[in-house]
Amino acid sequence: MANLRDTILFLGTGGARFTVAKQLLATGGAWMNLGGTQILIDPGPGSLVYAIKYGCEPPTLDAIILSHKHLDHSVDINVMIEAMTDGGWKKRGSLYAPADAFKNGAVILPYVRAYPDKVEVLEAGKVQTEGDVVFNTPVKHIHQVDTYGFVFETPRHRFSWITDTRFFDSLASYYMTELVIINVLSFERRLPVDHLSLPEAETIIKEIKPKTAVLTHFGLTMWREKPWDIEQRVSDSTGVRVIAARDGMILDLDQV
């Protein structure tokens, strides 16, 4: 049997309108290779370009997952669906997205919806299977549109991704894994913004107590504070190994 590995390539670590508009950080989402199953999460602005830059091959994608329809997560979703399906000539791959990504101000264009072999609507508590990867969306997040985080399980690893949301008391309880990835928009709490701040991320990490926590999806205030310079401080405050993701970083799950 081939030596199977689970890796996550961060095509971009920026988020929100100002970081996107200035491209202070790339905003292409993440490309996961989970034992040979190729999954793209949240193909924001530049996803296709960054994927090719880092040696990924969009026609080999097995699935595209969209956590929610905001533009910093979804701008490239239609072009990536086309790339996955050879412009619609090959009916293949899977698409997973919340219901409002298809209606009520849809971001997934009607003509590309027939291209994937499978289209699934994300719902709270729903379990999905892609190859030998199982993932679920345990709870609907508090955000301006339908938004979900993820818990992934492969035969080798189990990890979670807390996407955009306002902090709420039970949030951490849905993502109790040894590796957790957290979207952290702002350096300080900014009410009533429906995004996590660094202090709230620290609270979540202390509650989950993972082996490793990865911070990503940085807004302008996080970028100004240089999250890669403060990761040690967060590690010290939580007692957990904390990594601030970098554009183009490959996370090998065997190493975390």
C-alpha cells in the first residue's frame, strides 16, 4: 500500500474586505490532500492562480467545500468548479455548500451547478463522505449568512476547522480534536462583528486543549500585529503549540 499522508496547503491566509482589497495576504482558501483525496475549501479571490502557482492541479480535485458565500471565501468557486470538471465536459467531483449559496443572492452560478457529479447542501449535524474522508458540520455558526465549520476524519487523523463566526459559549465543544484550525479576523474583540478575535481564539484553544492549533484568515488588525510574531505568546498563554499559518504553508498532519 502506498504511503498515505494528510496535508493542508494554505493557498491564502487573509480574510475580510480590507485584506482582500489590498491583497496584503493571499485569499485563496486551502487545498487538502487527505490520503489522495483532493479537497479545496473556500476558494476566495485568487484561488485558481495560487493553486497553480503552488503546483496543484485543479482537474484532479475530488471536492470543493464552501463554508459560506461571502466573497472572501467564494469568489473563485465557479471557475474552480469549471476547472474540476474540465469546463463541464467531464461530470465529476463533488460540491458542498450552504443552501443560501445556491439561492437568495447565490454565488454559485446556475449553469455550473450541473457540472459536478454530486452536489450536497450543508446542514447542522449532517455527515458527508468523500472517498475515505468523513466530515461533518456540527453547528450553524453565528454569522450574517449560513455558515458552517468542519470536523474531518481520515483513517489517519481527525481535525477541525472553525470558520467565520461570532464567539458563543458552546462553540469549542463542537470542535474537540487534537488539531484545530481557527479563522481569527481581529487582534482585539470588535463587537458586534461576527468574527473571532485573538482573545476569543485563545479562550477556544484553552477549552479544547488540542495538541496543535493553527491560526489563519487574518484581517487587517491581525496582519498589522504580525501573527507569526505572536504565535509564541499565544502558545505560552494556552500551553498549546500554536502556529500562525503563512501563505503557501503546507501543514503535514503527521508532524502536528
